[in-house]
Amino acid sequence: MDKRLKDAPELKESFFNKRGLNYYAEGENHDYLSDEVLLLTKEEEADALRVSDELYDILRATLKRCLISPDRLANMGLTERALPLVQWSVENEWEDYLVGRFDFAGGIGGEPLKLLEINADTCSLLPETTAIMPEVLRKAGVKPLTNGVLASLENQFSRVKNARGNAIAAATHLGHTDDQLNLDVLIKTAKAAGWKVDELELPNLVFDDENGLLIEMGEDDFSRYYYLLKFIPWDWIITEEPQLWDLLEKMTTEHLLRVLNPAWTLLLQNKALLAYAWQDNPGHPALLPTAFDPADLPNPTQGYVRKPVYGRMGENVMVSLNGRGADAETRGDYGAQINVYQQLAPFNRDDEDYAYQLSTFMTPKASGLCCRRQEGLILNDDAEFVSLGLYTQNRSGGSKPGWKFW
């Protein structure tokens, strides 16, 4: 194993019990946390943060251009029902973004960073990055990288509170344990910024388009919330709960409620945005050529990845190594969606053929890194979480760590 990997300690059960994070170390997830730490240089960390901030600005500029282009919107799979709220959100909630996550290939040992996608709306890996990784590094005796995710997120909650007032929020999710634990990070951070937040099940919330978001306290007794802190994807709401979308549109545009992340993240999440970002910024070193037809890629015979525009967890992804057939493919719930085709990216791989995917949290500035790894051609929900620490090269002139690339 090359010099970038160091053995990671196994954390005690009491650590997970105390923080309510047993989900990440038990049952099907017993091997989710990697037994190794990956070491990055300060230069690699700084480059990832810098590139992420640059790409965030690029993608938001592309998003605005898409909104005024009917042809582009048609390729993003949006219904006419979605557009009024998204447009209003861009015009009125542009700076209310809380948190998202960029996923990259490369970025280690001289291999350039290449953006794979942005998890813009309901991004995961928050508990692993803010609670588990620091403990792993402490136990391993490894110096941590900069991890300003919680501090930056708290600052953003404070900014929204100071700008909007009435920082009283209901927090909700769809019942998945991982979603709940990620939402818990947002709740605790909001409370640290002076918010009042109650975690409630979605069916218990009353969406009243005249009186706002309510919870029934007793007979004819209701308490009001001015924010909805959700871990429910906007794309799920528009496709599966269109009546809820209509209520949120009316309540939001009439200033009865604000939703975090705001509705414009529906477009930021859309992978078609990557195709248009490439059209607007051809040759950008951190963007991969992306198109709606593999024939429109500059080098389709060098391989590409097919992805649905709102796909998640590596579902309905196809990888072709030579552009002439599928070398790997997954099934899932997104097969009916519009697809984009992205030039195959060079992943860093170790001696055991694990591919490493670096990620950057945007809060909304780039504030910290995390990493996952997996064997094979497609990273999905079975990938391991790898803690990241600081790597210092041998000052006596030792060789650089060896990596294999596609």
C-alpha cells in the first residue's frame, strides 16, 4: 500500500452510543468506515477548496442562463409547474443556500480535479465528516486538514436569521436513518446560531396556505413555524407530491414560509447543468465534457458515464470504457429520466484497486473535505467512508506516493 494510506483505529462502541451514530458502524454498515486514513497535502486541500468555490460561481451563473433559455430547460426534465417557484426563488432567495457537496475524481498526486456532480439539495456525509472523522484522526495520531464545515454552516444560519428574522423552524425528513442523522447536524448547528428548531414528522405538519406552516398543539391551538428545514429532495416533491409543491409555492411566494435549502437548488442539483456549464466554459480544467448524446463528446471512444439528471446513490448509471458498450451498469428508480453523458474521469486508485472520490462541502463557501472509496467502476451507496488527514512528504527527497490512474 502506498504512502498515502495509514491504518485507522476502530472506534469504540461507546463513541457511537454517546453521539447516536451507531447506524454508521452496525448491521449492514459494519464495514462502512474504512480501516485506513487517506493523507492529503495542504496544497491538494487548498486546490480542492479553491476549485470548488470557482465551480460554485460557474454553476450558479449557468443556472441563471438556463432559466431564460426554454431550450435548455426542456433538456432538464422540469415541468411547467416547477418553473414559477424556481424563478421566484432565484430572484428572492439566492443567498439563502445552506449546504451542498461537490464530488470529484482525481485531486491527489498531481491528478487534476474533475467535477463529477454536485449534491446540491440534501447532501449526506455530514455526521461522518464533522463527528466521526475528527475522532478517527485523533485516535490515529494524524494531523487533521481544515474542517470548517460546522463553523461555516453556523455562520450561514446566523446570516439568514439576521437577514430574515423569525428564526423558528420545523425540521423534517422522509424517515431514512441516514437522512435523520444528517438533518440532526443541521438542527444542532441552527440551534448554535440561535434558532428555535423542532424536529417533526412530515404528516404532523399543517401546510396552511393562509396562515403558514403550523403544528397542532391542542384543539384549535396551533404553533407557527417560519422556516422549513427539510431533508426532502425538491425533485421528489415536484414528482411525487405535486400538491405539496403547490402549497410550498403559494406559502413561499406570499412570504408565509421559507424553505432551506431554497427551491432554486432543484436546478443546481440537476446534472444537465453540467452539460451547459461545459458549453459555457469549454475546456475548463475542472469540468468534464458532458453532453446529452455521447456522440457530442470530444472523445467518446475514450470512455464515458451515462447518468440520469436527478439520479442518486449511483443508481441507473452506466460506464463505457471505450464508447462501444456497457462495461458496468446499475439499476434503480431513475431509469425514465433524461440522461447526460460525461467523459470518463481518471480516478485515483490504490494497490487494491479502490477508486477514491474526494468531496467538498459548500456552506456556501468551500469549508471542508471528505472522501469515499469503492472497488469497481461505479461508486454507489456501498462505498466506504475514508477519513482524511494531513500528508507531509519526506523532506529528504523521498519519492512521491505512487498511484495508478485510468
